[in-house]
Amino acid sequence: MSLSDAVLTEAGLDPARSGRVLVIACGALAHEIVALKRANGWEHIALACLPAIYHNHPEKIVPAVEEAVAKHRPHYEKLFLAYADCGTGGLLQGAAARLGVEMIEGPHCYAFLEGTAAFLARGDDEMRAFYLTDFLVRQFDAFVWEPLGLDRHPELRDMYFGQYERLIYQAQTDDPGLDALARGHARRLGLAYERRLTGYGDLETALARL
């Protein structure tokens, strides 16, 4: 045992945990977090993802986060939630405070991927906007079209999307293939198309602090 390990052990800490950080994330952010880890050499950061489909079932997020924190806390010095409120009505923030775990500020991933301050500053200008990220462009059928039953009842499109005017693709990467896919999704929904190259926004800033 090294001297530093002995000091940690004497202090009641597991030396194997020292400096190790676990990011508990929505599965919809897995590709982006892995890309950031690789680009920045964040070898001390590990990743555990919860099912991305909870994007459609926010009531499942808090129990799953609580279970993940209990499971992983003994093995890491620090845990971090790569979630914003994500439709939990403040319940996730309350759970994070109770568990002593930090999380990303903001209402949802669309805000923090663009930069929450910039997103909120747009205010009412985007009340009729429907957002997609790289993940949702790739998984549009599985996470939007099919869960809403539009694969079986396309006539329901106007009921779901009649109040929207634009589809805004918040692009994390400059990928012409994804751009073309997103344009196609906008056509399917009958919406005007806009693409914003946001990069990773506040997600990268939050992970860099770890």
C-alpha cells in the first residue's frame, strides 16, 4: 500500500475511489459524453446510463437515479447527474439535493445543449418549436414517431404537431447525413426546418468542472 493509500485508508476512505467520478446520465447523452471523454482525455470519468426511453416517461427518472446512486456510490469519490429537470417537475432536483449529488442546471437537455442562458433568453420566440438533438434525429422513429402511434395512424400528426411551426435541430456535430435526416423528419411533421450547430453547450462545461 502506498503512503497516499494508507492516508486515505486511515481516514476511512477506499483508496480505489480516490479521484474517480461517475456520471449517471440519460442514455440519450451517451454518445456525446463518450465523445467528450475521448476528446479531453477524461480518463478519471466513468459513465453509467439510464434508459433513454425515460425521455418519454419522466416519472421513472427519479426512482432510477436513486437506485443508481445507491448502487454506485461505494465505488466512486464523486457522482454527477447528467440530467436537467427533464420533466420531473423539480423532483429530480429535490432528490439530487437529498442524495448530495450535483446535476446540470436547466429545464431539459434542449436548454443545456444550446446553453441554458441563451436558450431561456429566446423566451416566447420558441414556444412553437419542436426540438431534436443528434440522438433524436437518429432515433426519431423509436422515440417520436412510433410512441405517438404515427406509424399506425399518421392522420394524428396534426393533432400532435398542429401547434408547432418549426422543427429546430440542435446539432452536436457537423454531420450532413444527420442534417438530411432531420430535414426529412421536419417534412414528415409538416414543419419548417432550422438547424443550429450548438455543440455540447453546458454539458461540456459541467463535465469539465469534474
